[in-house]
Amino acid sequence: MSLAIAGMGWVTPLGSGIDSVWKRLLQGHEASATTVSESVSDRRYTTFRVPESALTGFAHSRLRRASVISRFAAAAGLEALHNAGVKLDSQSAERTALIFAISNGGVIYTKRFYRDILEAGAQSASPLLFPETVFNASASHLAAILGITGASYTLVGDGAVGIAAIRMAEDMMANERLDYCVVVGTEEVDWLLCDAYRLWRLLRPAPPIEPFSNQRSGMILGEGAGAILFAREGAITVERTHAGGFFTKRAQAAKILKTILRDLGHSEIDLVISSANGTFVDQAEHAALEEILPDVLVYTGKPALGESVGAAALWQVILAAQALQQRELPPVLHADSAVSLRLPHARTEIPQARQAIVLGCGLNQQAAGLRLAIR
Amino acid sequence: MAQSNRVNGKKVTARVAVVAAGVVSPLGFGLTETLDSLRNSRDCVSPVRRFSVEQCRCKTAGQISDERLLAARNDAPRPRRRLHRASHMMIQALNELLTQQPQFKPELTVIGTTSGGMSYGEDYYRSLHQAGKLRHAPTWIANYPAQKPVIDAQEAFGISSPGQVIANACASGTNAIGHAFECVRSGRYKRVLAGGYDALSEMVFVGFDSLQASTPDKCRPFDRNRTGMVLGEGAALLALENLDLAQQRGAPVLAEIIGYGISTDNYHITQPDPSGIGAQQAMERALHSAEISARDVDYINAHGTATVFNDTAEGKAISSLFNGVPVSSTKGMMGHSLGAAGAIEAIVCLLALQHQLLPPNINFAILDDNLDLNIVANEARPAVLHTALSNSFGFGGTNASILMRRSHRRQDYGGPVEA
């Protein structure tokens, strides 16, 4: 079966709203870098944060105490429904499922909760913060806002988890009991995450992210959310998902990516939305693409938006859907012209494009993919 | 729930068999020890020693012996030493499962958890905060992600199926089994590995203590004088397979999963709707999914955390649907293992069906005045059981129920434990 995209929502370091973010990407904009610091260390990191203006006017009583990750998710989710022209009532809400893709979750509140324990003891632990540290807190807020009373799932993983969530949506929509499935990927940035990724030698001190560079100089973390409302009918369809698998060593990533590309690439593929982010992922994708789809156009939005981990794959699917619908691709920023892949170094029209692959290679051993088509 | 799935336009509703299982919990390592603890109504809750609980109201939890866990790691074909405890639990559970069904090759793995390798996250932040050494930080960080114990376990036995890690708070384990059940039932998958894990961590322990959800006393589900839960830990896995295919290849059918219900009650992030509507909807949907009536259910393994709110809401929901069916919560014996709870309790139901016994609800004296339930008080009892229901409810108003049915093929009785 195939899933169709009925609506999409986007909260990113380049602002919020599908049209607005897409326009900025086409213009070659890059998110503004923000420095984050922490009292426990002198180390400072550069990140791509969601600007405050992106959520201006967005408020809901349910989100009063919620972390920003839940606000991003709610804003994106509501935009996806709005853009689809879908208003859920009690009956349709029961026939709508919610699936969240998350990687690090509410790390800001988690850290704060644990810091309080370390500094002032267990007796000072906040009963208000603790529930917001739970992985499914964001999903429960959006479910409450939308009135969803049926299935709600939160999937945890790495940069590929969004594709796993869409595959789960596909599995669930096989059931005629459901009319819609809202899939949301969301992530928030914190100093602690930057420090952890630095220890893994995956982070660079300052932009730019240089995709597919031999230097592998690292990524910049981004944050935000992407949401897609899936239905059964629509112009853009998920023709096939590929559950991929896991790799135990970074060097093995290319092998699994080749399998994914081979399986998804039976029909003519016009473009691939890559997860290249300046790390080992780029080499793995480069090797896989060069062998399986050497002539295809390859785009990555991460130099412009940052690596948003749990939200990343949803952003990639949104990029693919926009590219197929709008028939053009934004420029890949900061890519060396010597990279042997076919990258759009400038805004590029793709009038004939019908099919796109979204390739998800995560930093924590997971890889997956899917194929989108426009009717 | 999966009544009318279609694959290639064709209606498919496959029956779903449990062909193997593995478990590590405070009740024991493996099905045999677990059954023995259930039969003997063993209280497996003990004082917490992993971290300081001096400032907490609650001082106890259901815990797994590190010594046994680390000794058992050498059972894996590719033992690894630097993994999180949760990985060792998963490896141990998978080892037991594969000992029963070495040829079980899942197409998908669906696992529930709430906190992944949280204790390594704590180690990392504590070292930063106290300007301690970060020599082990790369190991802590590498083993922190929730999917890592799943990957570690699969890697240890050469399984390469893609994974979905569900983090639906305390319902995660039941959600994982329920979703896996639907995947097989729909015909989209033939074999799925499902279950849950969670290892005790200081942050989560203090979190429940801060909510005053955990008790300084014994955990007394559904008792009038209950004062809260105790935490636990563990891992449990079930091998689900299309029943026809399992029988064709001569695999034993330990039980069938016949229904799954999920609901979201949206009442409060930490409290269930006091009316019990969320729990009721999950159970109703499971019954509808299984196409059976409440009268067909012989035993309910309740979520039964022993908090005032949960047990009141769940008790109301049970008595609104079922008339006198035996109910027990086994959390008094082993604590609440969060993401693992639903999976461990599915195994408790499996053992109950296989061995025709009602698992006990220990530490029970007097039923809550506001509830009308048939509690299996303090001692396991023999009973004729065909169908068991298992409930799990979690933060965020997420509720899940699965229904299991005894295998009626004589050669399948007892499965791996009744040698």
C-alpha cells in the first residue's frame, strides 16, 4: 500500500511554515549560528536554534510548562493539519493515529531535573519537571491538543527514526480503521548534546557544514520539528519504505545504504534527499550513491538547517515533497565543486522530476529509506 | 483492531503465535525461575544499593543481580564487556528465546523502553558537574541511546532485522507486543521479535519519588491501604510468528496473541482519567480486536501499580467490563519495570496459561472500598485458563491491553519450561 501526504508543517532554524522555509532555502539562506554554554564547563558550541519569531503567536494552555521540543512539535503538527484542511472532531480523531520520532527527547528539562538532584539532593527534585523528561511527553501534549484518543506512539532512534516512524504509519494505515496518521519528528538543542557529539568527534566548532567533504569536519546541531499528515489519497505518495537496518561499525554504513538504494531504486529516480551532515555519514552515502545511482541529483538541507537528529528525516521528506511539487531544488550550501556527486550548487529547476528517494543514515547505527512519487 | 487489513487488495487476518520467549526480571533469570517465583508468591523487592536513596521516601526496588547478569554475559556467542546493564538484560532474554527457537529470524524487532541507557547519561552529566574524569564518557555516550541495547542484543546473535523502539512510558512493552501482533496479523510480516526492557536509574527513581508515586512501604496493588509503587527492572522478549507458518515448520505454539487495544485519554500527563475511561477503551478495543466478549476472559494481569490514582481508575474500568474475573497485579512481587513491565507481564500471562495458574497479587490485605474486584490474594492458585488479558498504562495518558489465548494443541503445552 502507499501513503499519501495530505499536509505538512515545519519549524526550523530558518523559521516556521512550509512556504516560508522553502523560500528561504531556495534563496540559499543559512540559519544563524547561536552559541550555547553551560556552567559546568568552559566549552562553548555553535548551534542552529529556532528563532523566537518562529513560534510568535503560538500558545496553548497544555504547553504552559512544556519544553520547547513539545512546542516545536505542536506548532508543526497543527500546521500540517491546517495545510491539509483537516479539522479533527471526536470521530475523526479516533480514526487518526499519532506517531512521534524523537532522538534525545526533552534533554533541557532532563538535564535541569538531574542537575537539581546533584546540587540540592533528591528532596529538591521537581515533580513538575519530571513528566516532561519522558520521551512521549511531546506526543501526549499534541494528542491532547488534537483530541486524539486512539493510537499514539513515540519512536526513539537516531537520524533515521523519522523514516521508521513513516514505516510504522504505513503498517498502521494498512488497517482500515484509520483515516489519517500524523507523523512528527522533533528535537531540541542543548549544550549537553553538543558536548556528547564533540566527544564522538562528530561536531565542528562553527559553521559551515561542508557536505561530502573529505575532511569530515563535522556537523552543527539544529533543532525544530517536521510534521506530515498522511492519508490514503494525495498527489505525493510514499511509494515504498525501506526499514533498512543497523550497522555496528561506521565503515559498514555504506553497505546497508547501497542495499536501500538498490531496493528503492528499481524505477527511475530523479533525486535523492541525502542525510549528509559533514560526518562519516557523507562518506557512506557518497559511496552508496556513486555505486548505485551515480547520475541522480543529490540534495542535502543540513548545511542550511543543521543536523536535527530526530526531526531530520521528516525534514528530508518535506524537502523531497516540496522539490517534487515545486519542481525545483535549493542550492546545496558549502559543497565543494570537486565532489563527484551531482549536487545542485545553485537553485535548480527539475521540471521532469517524478520520483525521489529519502536516505536516512543516523549517527547511532540506524539506516533506512523511502521513495516518494508525484502523480 | 486489525479486523480488516488488506494486503494487495486482499483481506488478511493471520493468527499470531508466540513460539518462544525469554525473560530476566527480579523474579528470576528465565521462564523456569519466573514460574517458580510466581508459584511461590515470592517477594523479590529489596533495598536499593545502586545509588543513594537516603533522601527518597522509597528505599526499595525490584532489582536484578549484577553478578548474575555479568556472569551470564558469557553465554552470548559474542560476549562484550562495556555494554550497559540494559544490554546485558536484553542479551540474556534473547539468548533464552533463541535457545528455544534457534532458527527464529525476525523481519522486524519492536521493543519498548522508557529510559534507554539513562544511568550512563547520569554518569556523564555527574562527571561534568563534579569536574570528574571523562575517560569513560565516550562509552557512556555510545551506550546511552535507547536503541543501543536492542542493537547489542541482535548483534550478539547475528540478527540484523530493522528495529522500532517504542517509548510510550509505562505502556511501552505492551505497545511493542501489540504493534508487533498487528504487524503479523495484517500479513505484512511473518515473524516479529517484540518485548521491552528498562534498567533502574537514579533519575527515574527520584522522579517517581518526587511525584510521591513510590512508597516507603510494601507495594500493595488494589489494597485499601496501598501507598504507591516500587520500581523494578528487567527485559522480556516474545517471538511472534504467523501461526500457520509456525505450525508448518513444527514450532511449538506457546500461546496465541489474539487482540490488542490502545487508547489515549488526554486527561493529565501523569494521572489517568479518574473515570477509568482510558483503561476501559484499551480493554474494549482489545476485546473487539480479538472478537471475543468480556465473559471469555479468565484472568487479568492488571497494570496495578498500587498508586491511588492508577488502581482506582483501572479497578473501575475492569469492574465496568468484567464480572468477577480473577485479577492480580504482579508488581508487588517485582516492582514496576516501566518499559519492560508489559513484556514481563505478557510472559507472566503466558506462564499462567501454560501452567494453568493464577499469579498472585502479594502484600494484599483488604480490597479498596471503592472497588469491586476478584483479587488473587497473596497466593498463586490453580485455575482453568483459556484467555488472559494484560494491561499497561503510562504517563501521557497512554493505555494498552493485549489478549493472549492458551495453545490448545497438546504437544504445545508447557513449551520450554515443562520438561
